[in-house]
Amino acid sequence: MEWLPLALLAAFSVATADALTKKGMQGVDGVEIVVVRFVFTGVLLAPLLAIQPLPAIPAAFWPWLAAMIPIEVAALWLYMIAIRDSPLALTLPYLAFTPAFATVTGWAVLGERVSVQGFAGILVVVFGAYVLNAAAVTAPGRGWRRWLRPLGAIVRERGSRLMLTVAALYSITIVLGKGALQHVPVTFFAPFFAVVLAVTVLVGFASVRPSLVRALWRRPGWHLAIGAALAVSLLSHLFALRLVEVAYMIAVKRTSLLFGILYGAVLFREAHLGRHLVGGTLMLAGVVLIALASA
């Protein structure tokens, strides 16, 4: 199970990047944060392209990349609209559904199949992540209705529907990433993809808001730290992805929520840890089921 510690490292690194973002970029708007995260990840991974010989890149690689980039950018754009227009309590819980969608996209695109036990673990992780998200953003309401409110919002809340679409799009991009890895090594694909995505995001947003280019150097220490955490996450994510079914990998990576809660308690003195106990326990139980199924 070499993939499991790599997936957990990816989860921990994402949570670290989020904690650094919260600590070091207070008062910064969402667009600037997005650009910083993508650009500095690309900047820090770019040297990997220079220190290794260029691999033979077959023609079959380019369709995977060409499909992946616009979907990744579209997911980011819809994510921003969703959290802008709707309460977090009615949007963030829907990201929990990405692993469930990945069981379908992994089968449809790559022919991957998960075992009954593995699928049960994925569902437990999804439910745990949903509970964690709903608890973390304190959905309005009382008792059990508070936990169901995000689900009911799918009918009336545009942001909820958008975030469910984002979860589905991420289940596609992770499959496309694994498809691309069939043709090139991780040590090439990770920096190449990061650089292409950084340039795409920077050009796209800076063409509308040129001040974003100057903003990149406003807090260089924090920006570099965030980029370093995300670079580690991307590398470990891709190395794990080569070793296991995409649905298993993304389910385990969702434990970033647990690491994020621990960061919140230690760094930001956030309370209500008991509220997250049920969701956290479910997620860990799901990870155990997945690990046993993939052994």
C-alpha cells in the first residue's frame, strides 16, 4: 500500500496550504488568492523541468492535457461563483461527493473497478466529509434538520447546484490526470501541468485585472510557503494516483478536512471540535475500509 502514505501526504499538504493562506493572506480577496496559489505552485515546480532530460512525449499525451486544463479552470471558476453567491453552509458540503463521482468516471474513462468493500469505504468517507463540512460551516437550523439543509438546498440554491457540478468536474480532472500519466513520468507531468495551469490562470485573470501581477509580490514569504505546500501536494497526489484507483485515492485525500480542523484548533483556537467528531470518525473508518480493500 505505497499509495496510502502518499495520499495522506497530499491531504496534509493541502490542509497546510489552506492554513498558511488563512494565516498569511487575511484581507486578500478570493481572486488574488487563487492566482497566488496556482502561480507560485508553478514557479516552484518549474525547475524540475530544467534539471531532467525531456522525456519522449507521445502524441496520445496531448489530448489528455488539452481536456484537463479547461475543465480544471472551469471548475475553479464555478467554485468561486458558488461561494460568492450562496452561503458556505449550502455549498461546501457538496465537494464531499467527488470520490463517489470518481467511481463512475474512473470506470467510464479508465475501466477501473472498485470492490464492494472499497465502494463502501468511499461512501463512508463521502458521508463523513459531508458531515464535517456541514458542521464546520455551521449550517442554520436545529437538530437533524441542520445536517439535511444543504441537501435540500439543491432545489432552490444555485450555488449548491454549481458546487455539485464542481465536484463532478474534479472527478473528471483526476481521471484525465491519471490518463496523462500513462504516457509521461510524474516528475515531468507535475511541473509541466503546474506551469501550464499557472500561465493559463494568470493570463486569464490578469487580462481582466492587471493589478494581480503586482499583487504576486506583495507577500512573497507567505506566497512561497503556500506554493511549496501545494507543490508537495501535487507531487504526492500524482505519485499516489499511479498506484491505485482514482476513487480510492481522492477519497483518502479528502482527509485534508481532518488535518484542516486540527490546524484550526492549534493555530486559530477554533472551538467546537466535538461537533466534528462524528464526521472525522466516519472518514477514518472509510479510509480503513479502502486500505483493506486495496491491500
